[in-house]
Amino acid sequence: MTRPVQHGAAISRMGLRATKNALALVAALLPLLFAVQSAQAQTLSVLYNFTGKLDGGFAYQGLIQGPSGNFFGTTSFGGMFGLGTVFQVNRTGTETVLYSFTGGTDGGQPYSSLVRDTLGNLYGTTSNGGAHGVGTVFQVTPAGTETVLYSFGYVDGANPSGGLIRDAQGNLYGTTLHGGSAGLGTVFKLDTTGTETVLHNFAGGAADGASPYFTRLHMDKAGNLYGTTQKGGAANIGIVFELSSSGTFTLLHSFAGGPTDGSYPSGSIMRDAAGNLRGTTQYGGPANLGTVFVLSTTGTLTLLHSFAGGSTDGAFPYGGLVQDIAGNLYGTTTGGGARVGTIYKLTKDGTFTLLHSLLYLKEGAYPYGGLVVDAKGNLFGTALQGGSGHYGTVFKLAP
């Protein structure tokens, strides 16, 4: 099964590696992909094909939707300086670059999703650049003005790869992949005055996590934070954690790997009204191709689905889950289906349906970033590579 190489500690070189991977994949997969396309029955609409030039390329994370129906996201490549963009795509497929990163003090290579305030300002993170070269928290206004709200300095965190959440007071919360007191990442808060507070320094080992990877936190009504790390825990293959509003860290689950557990979680974590947590792991399950899990309030983990690969299932989910008004869950995988990723549905009772298998040249490949669902049940997302320009796509899947 062909899939992109897993990106790990050297996040500062991710853009270059992704470029090389994309070119190699195009050459290797062209004969196979033309053959697969003729057999694909279900159609997916591509709203935009990235070219890797001024418009950007390689959108690792998914989209957010504004009140007017436009979508916003980031690319880690392309733009005026080749170091990523913040972009907008409307429902008719017109793309606008709101900001191009230079890689200097303004930041470079954003791998995060965005969060939006009521005025339309967008907030996110860059993995590199800033005053110390190890990443930033930024704001981009609707007019395209970028402001660096905070530059990381390693001891306070470094190389954030995940998105932010925003509380009612306008404070921002997120994670860094590296840095902190042990160099294994942090959970941080950035208040409206630009003051950063490290809420937790990951220490690794059996009792703590390490390296939160392509993830975004969840906050409950009491202000408690929930998240995952890719490493740490009893088997060093990731954990689920809670960080109370008073700063108390609790390890809720250490992943143990297949066949009855997942490993290496990533993507956003969800919490339902009963307090159960849902998410995805990149690996684990009987086939070691990834899982969808639910963790109860008593600490019992259940695998809702274990991916099996092949043409009728997915493999290697990175992007987490999204839920519709009926309680159905939707997500993406970066393998399986026609080999370059799928879109799937899980009902409340755990029934799995493969909704679509992506086709490299026609629709894009490797949807790392998860999905957005609108009120009508349409699903929107990004593919990291592929499409007519080979640098990824923004797509829509109708119900």
C-alpha cells in the first residue's frame, strides 16, 4: 500500500520532503491511477486544485467555515516566498491568498488548522520562523494583515503542528511538538495581551505523554482541556490526557497497540454530552492500519472501527472526526480505498460505510486534515497532494 512517509521530529524539513514525495509519487503512480479512475463510481467535486505556486500547496490540515459559507485554511508550501499561505476558498471554487509567509519573523510553514473570531480574524500557528526560528502564533485579519501574537523560544515550546482553540474571553490554547523543559512538547495558553503560559511540559515515560502531533485540544464547559500525544505512556505509542482548569494533569489512557487498541493518535479529539472522548489513531487494531476509538468517563476504551485497508476500507487516519446533527461520525484516511485515501462514515451504532475513495489526479490524495460538515450534510476537506496541479485540492462530497 502506497502512502506518504510519516513525518516525525524533523518538522522543519517537512515542506522539502513533501515536495520530493509529491514528485516521486506522481511518477510512480501515474499508470495505476489512470486505470483506477475508470473504475471509480462515486463522484467527488473538487473546488480548487493547488498549483504549488503563488496560490500555495500541501494543505496538511483541514478547513474551517465562516458564516458566509467561505472556507479558510493553511498551506505549508507555496505562496510568494514558498513557505506557506493562509487562504480562502468560496463555494464556487475561487481561491484567495490572504497571506504569504516569508519564513522570517512572521513565521513559516503552517501545518495547523485555523480558528476564527466574531470579527473574522483568523488565528493559527507556524512550525518555523518567528523571532527565534521555532514557530509562532499569528493573527490574519479579513484584509490580509498578519500579526505575530507570540514567537516561541524553545523553553516555552517549539514547532507547533496543531491548531488552536479559543475560549469566550479570547484566550488561545494549543500544543507544541517540541520544546518545553524536557524538549518533548507543551500545552500552552496565550492571553489577549500576548502573554504565553506553559500549562504543561510533557516529560514522556509511562506517566506522561510526549510530542503532540497534528492535534487540537478540546475544552469543556468547566475549562478542562483534553488532548492526545503521539508518544509517551506505558508503551510509548501515545496517550489521551486531561488538563484541568487548575493545571492538574491526568493520563486518561495509554495506548497499547493492536489488536485491541490503537497507537500513535493524531487529529482533533471530540467529547460528547456524556463526557466520552472520541478520536483516531494512525496505527493499531488487528491489521495495524489505524482505529476510531471511544474512551468512556470510566477510562474504558472501545474500538468503534479498526481499519483493514483494501478497496472497501481505509487505512492510516490522521485527521480526527467530525459529527453531524444526527450523531454520525465522519473522517478521512490517508490510505486504503484506491490507495491514496478515503472518506468514511460511522453511525452511532458503529456501522462503517466507505463513502468515497480518492483518485490521485482527479480528486487529490492523502487527506490528512479531516472534514467539515455543513447544515445540509455536505462534507468539505483538503487533500495533501494530487489533483491536476499535484499540490493538493479542496474538495466537497455531497450526502
